[in-house]
Amino acid sequence: MVRSLQQQNLERLSIPAKVFGSDEVSRNCQSYMTANPARNAESWKREADRAAKEAELLRSLTPDQAIQRIEQIRQAEKAKQVT
């Protein structure tokens, strides 16, 4: 038995609709369809680990070195946003 794509989507959205309300889910349908909690948790963990390592590095530097490092990071982030 082949289920239609629309029926599969409705089934997938039924739990978030029960939890968050059907109005909320219908307004943000795409975000609920693409939600992947396990992948999000892994990404957040990697980001937290990276931030902890960066904080440890900054604590080990002198204040002037730390300021230079922060400025370098900001410049690199701005360059990423431009490209």
C-alpha cells in the first residue's frame, strides 16, 4: 500500500501539533518537517566543545594577546559572512 506524500507529512506533523499546537505547527511547518534533534544535539555539543577550548586558550594568554586573538576571530567571522 503506497501512502501519499501528503499523508506521510501529516502523520509526521501530528506529534508536534499535539505538543506545540496545530496553529504553531501550520505556521512553521517546514521547520517541524526538517527537525532532527539528534543531529542538532551533536552540532550543539561540537560548538560547546569548540567554545570551551577557545575559552581555555584565551585564559592562558596575556590580556594583550587575548585581545589580538579576539580581534582575529572577529575579522575571520566577518570575512566568512561576506563570502
